[in-house]
Amino acid sequence: ELALERIQRAFEIAPSDVEVCDSYGQVLLKCERPKEAIAFFERALRLSPQRNETRKMLAECYAAIGQPKISEAYQALVSAPAAESPTNDSASEEAATAATKSAEPSETNPEKAE
């Protein structure tokens, strides 16, 4: 709970900081709230598309909420050779969109985190 309070405050101060977004997702995942964590990991990935560790966390979250196809899609992005990995924001966003097309909408909006 203390970690969650601290990361919420950090996010309020720096909502565009990729490390804060990624950390928020990790804290939520450790609190067994993977559905909420997804929004923060996706935000971190939009801010920094080359974050393979974030893709791994997204794969873990989607597996935890019973979305194995999306989980596998993110895991494939992690495993892809460098030449096939997205190299810019639009390519990464397209990959994430394709992976999450069939997912339920996220209940957490990182823009409105309390």
C-alpha cells in the first residue's frame, strides 16, 4: 500500500515520465491488479517504444487476465529480432493496437489516476 501511494504521487508529479509509468504498472501488478497495470505499461511503451521489459510486463498482465493471444503477441515482440522490432512510435503503436484489438477496454485511465 505504501508503494502504491508513493507511485501515485510520483505519477501526479511526472505523468510523462516513462520510468514512473512503468513503475506504477509494476506496483499494480505486484498488488495483483494486472488489468489496471496494463494502462500504465501501455503508456510507458508509447513514451518509449523500445522497452522490451515493458512488453514482457504487458505479456504477463494479459496472461493474468485470461487474454493469452494478446500475451503471446507482446511476447513475440520481445522475441523478435532487432530488424523486426518496431523502431519508432508509430510502428510500436501499430503493434500494440494489433495486439490489443480484441482486448476489453482498460478500466484505469492513467490520465486520471488519483
